Amino acid sequence: MFFFISVLDLHGRDTALSHLVKPMERMLQYDRLLSAVLILTSSTHLDRDPLVKACSKLKEAQSHICQTIRDRENKDIILDIERSFVGDTHKFLIKGRSFVRRGPLTKICRREDKEFYFWLFNDLLVYGHFVGNGMVSTSESLEPYFWNNFS
């Protein structure tokens, strides 16, 4: 048995449930509404200070939600990269590591050019080559301790 919950009332207007559908979009709308009310509220009105506090709390919540979403997306990308490598020896997901960029680069050699695929993290550079079926074999990992030897 399936239940359908309508987000519109009998007159076609939004109900309270519709405001829970996309929380982040709603928070942006609340921010605009509170800011508009704040602009129209005189500086001597009793509600002025609570409105200022509400605006700042809402902005804090928005930034926290955005950061949580970015952290989750970063974690998912790193886990996908881990799963694409042959073998179970590659653990790229550690606290504080963030994914920056990935892409192919061609190494120019004497006999023939070789194409490698690189993954750049904030503290790690990994490169390898595709072995088929979307899997990657690692050629090299340059850890942070390696980078420090250049300075």
C-alpha cells in the first residue's frame, strides 16, 4: 500500500510539509525574508536585536550545512578513487585529506609516449595507468615526506 502526501493544500497553496522538501533552498529564502524584515525594522524596535541574532544564527547554520555537504562529497570522491585501484592496499581516505584534481598526463619517452592518470590531493600525488574494466594499477605515490625533501 502506497501513501501519497501532497505538499499543496486544497487551494493549491504550499503546506508546511513543502518547506521541508529542500531545506537548503528554504534556508536561503528564510535568510532573504529575515534580512528584508530586518531592513524594515527600526533600530529602536524591541524585535531588532532578536532579528539580528536570528540572521547570524541562520548564516552559521547555512555555512555548517554547506561545509558538511562539501566534506561528504569529498569523502565520496576519495572512496570512489580507492575502489578504482587494483588490490586492497590503497587507503587514501584519511582525516584532513581533500581531493583537488584528476586527469591524464602523457610522459614523453625516447621510444614511445606513455599516458598516465594522475590524482592530486592536498597532501598526496598518485599516478597510475588503466588496466581495463575501469580499474587502475598504481605506478607511484608521492607522499608529503617526499615533497619535503625538495625544499
